[in-house]
Amino acid sequence: MYAYKLLKRSEIIHAALSKPIELSKIAAQSPENVRQWFGELSEIISRNNIDSSRIFDIVESSLNLSECTSKLVDCLKNQILPASTAPPKVPNSTLCLYVCADGSSLQRFLLWPMKSSPQEFSSLYAFDIKVLPSSSGWITKEIFKNIMINYWTPAIVSKVEPTTTHKVLFLMNNHVTHSDDCVADFAEKFNIILKSFLPNMTHLLQPCDSCIFSRMKATLCNKFHVPIPFSIHSYRSSLADTLPEAVVVAVKPSTIKAAFKKTGVWPVAAAPVLDRISGSPIHIHKCNSETSVYSQDWREELFVNYSPHRNKQLSSVQSS
């Protein structure tokens, strides 16, 4: 914090905030790699007679609502609050979603850092949200394997009955928890094809990451309310009251279909992603033998907020 304040008030020292990205990830965003990925996707779908009812997107996203509780305290301007009422850092939790290109979705899972499900979450089961204990609240290989083998795969097998000629496609990101040999062998046994998105491209290619989770979290932020004084019990109760509505809004069939169409996954089309890439070009320049990567979206915004002097240099680089 001291360094940040020093840089902000200094007229001599300027900091350029950049996002270092490996060259392999930069290459993944090239139009050639995007076309190749969609070509492989199209070939898999046509070769295995896969339709919209057989394409699924797997994704997990953290639910960090600390900012929501802080904003609540800040908004109570007419009331003097003792320090004890300020909300502490809330527990980590993760929501696991599984949606299909035909607009349907499978059972959802909330990973909570306890050995057993809190009583406040008992109402979530009515909305097809199952609470699973997790030591940290994050997804792990064992939890992912448990969900995949014991919940999602049986539901899919009963729904579409995959065969050697009509298989099912699972799309997922490159998270380390998804790289499990047991899951791969299990998927092959049930005629399920596992395919990963390009690295550093899930915000453009993954339906849940691109559209669904953003809508869900927007609803959570607008509706989430924790009474004062803050307690973990009230936090869990508020989450149990708000999460079902947020999930229902996010996984509407029309929203799911629109997400698959926007990312070009179904119907298969690389054009939507290529158009978005061309609208946000990546600029590379050399500085002290290191590669720094700047784009016209969030990286430029960082420069505007923290380094006006460096932002002028960036603008001159982009204009040239």
C-alpha cells in the first residue's frame, strides 16, 4: 500500500502495469490457432454424429462476496458502526456448473469449506444445487473426479445414451484439476470425448465463462444482503436465499443457447471469436529484453488509472 501511494503522488516515478503472458499464450490468441481449434471441433462433431444435446460445457467459478459485504457497511452512512460489525473475510466457495448446447443443465454443486453441509444450505437442494464439503472451498482433482464419475456422467448416459458412433463431447478449461487419467479412462469407457479450450481464451471460447457466470454474479451482487451485525450464519443464510435466484437467471435455456452461439461452439463458427479478437488487438514491444503485452481493453485501463505518463507512451505505440 505504501508503494502504491508513493507512486501515485510522485511526479518523477512512474509505474507501468502490464500483464506478463508467456509467448505460448500469446500465440494461442492468434487467428490461425483459433481457426485450427474450430476446425478440430467441427471434425469431432461431424465424425461422431454429435448434435446440440451431446455438447456440454464444464466450468467452476469462485464465489467471492467479500466486496458485497464491505459495500453494505459503507452504505450505512447514517449509522455509526463499531469495528466489530465490519465483515471479516468471507470463506472461499466454488460453484460448479454443467450446461448443454440444447439449453439444458445438469445438477449444480456448491463447494463449501466445511466437513459437512451447513444447515442454512438445506434449501439449496430444492433448486438442484448440491453442497459438497471441501477443505479449502476450491475444486480439487478428487472432487472433480467424484462429480464427474458419480453425478454428471450417469445423468448424461441416461439422457442421450452415448455409443461408439454417437458420442458425447465434454468441453473444459485447462485447469490442473481436469487432467486426471482416471477421468480420461472413465470418459473413454462411456464414449465421451474430452476437449480443452485454447489457453488464455476461455473468456472468448467457453460459453459459461463468456456469458453465464457474468450474469449469475451480477444478480448475486445486486441481490446479496447481509444483516448488521455481520455473522457467518447470516452470511450463509443470505447466500442460500440469493444463490438460487442467481443460478435460475443464469441458466435459462435461452441464455445457455445464446452463450454457445456467442462463442461459436454451437452452431460451430469461428467468425464470432475472430471478430472479437480483431476488435481487441495485442501489442508487443521489447523493454529490457523482456516481452510486455498490452491490449486496448483492460491493460490500457490500468495505464489510465495509475500512470498517465506511461499511458501517453502506450498511445503513441498503438497509433504507430
